[in-house]
Amino acid sequence: MTFYRQKAFPLIAACLYLAFLTLDLTGLGDSTWVKYAAVCLCCLTALLGARTADGKLVALALCFTVGADWLLLVRNDHYAVGIGLFLVVQLLYSCRLWLLREKHICSHGLILRILCGLFSGLLLLGLFFLFLWWREGPPMATLGQALRSPFSAWLPLFCFANLAFNTGEAFALGKTRRGFALGLLLFVLCDLCVGAYNQGFFTSFTWWASWLFYLPSQVLIVLSQEPEKGDPDEKRF
């Protein structure tokens, strides 16, 4: 198991990584299934290491990641559900940080998460309602649209806020969990590229760059997993 996690898994992931980046750069073929296979590989490796509380949390988070990528990457539909699954992933990583802090609650982080969600939701709701009112829509119809439409904008923002908070808290743990922190940081860079792509900025580059960061982030998160409690031969990053 140690050989697979430290040697075989990174090598296979690197081969898939080079394969889909080459396909995207050259346009020789569709890279969707190669990308999804790489994510499934990360999930399988995490499941094989799910022997501790930490290992089980990482494995569960990777299972939700596979589900989210199935909707957002393979099917390319049900975006709200896919992003909702990624929000669950970040909440699981928040639970992992709680365990890594020896079950000490980071009160300021929890308060900031709640306030960010409430503020961003209310702000988007208010702006969208004003926009519809300016368009002179019927009052009740305007209110109904305002209550529905901001959800599609609020959910990614709230998910990204949780990812950003998790990244900061992971770096605060110090060198012992540098792999987890770096993985989350690459996840942040991936999300920024996806956001830029969705807004139409440098679309030919930002979609490619999002996967440039995404798979390494998942590999680092899996390698930071604690598969065996107190195993001196199992190195974590």
C-alpha cells in the first residue's frame, strides 16, 4: 500500500495529467473522460486509505468530488447540484481541519463563513430585485424571480468563500499539513480560473488552466490523508 500511494499513484496521475493537458492544447481529442478517470483515481486511492477518521473524511470528500465532476464535467448540466456537492466537500474539509486542530473550534472562521454567506446572499438578492424593479416587472413576479435567480450566483460565491477559509486555516496548521494546504491553494487557483472562464475572460486559456491546477490539488489532498494511525512507514505530505 505504501508503494502504491507514494510511487504508483502519483505516477499514474501524472500520466493522466500529461495526457489530458496535451489533448486540450493540441485539440487532438476530447479529454473529458481522461480528466474524469484522473479524479476517480484520486477517489479510489482515498478510499483505499480510509482506515482512520482523517482518512474517512478525505475519502468521503473525494466521493462527493467525483459526483460533482460527473455533473459539471461529464454531463455538463445540473450546475446548482454540482456546485452544492462541492460545497459539501468544503464543509467536510472544514470538519477535517477541526480534527487536525484536535477538535478546537475556530470561532472566528465559523463566524466569517456565516456572515459571508448571509451578506453575499442578501447583497445579490437586493441587487437583482432592484434590477428587475427597474425593468418595471410586476411586483410579485419580480419578487419571485429575485428569490430564485440569485441562488445560482450565491451558491458558487459561498462555496468559494468556504474554500478560501479552509485554505487559510490549513496554512495556519504549519508545516505538518503543508500538502493539504497547498492542495487547497491550487483548488483556489482552479476556482478563480473557472470563474474567469464563466465570465468570458481568456476562455481559451482559463479552462485549460483550471485543470492545470485542479488535478494536482486533488493528488496533494489525497497524499495528505492519514491512512494508518501511527504508521512510521507511511509518509504524509
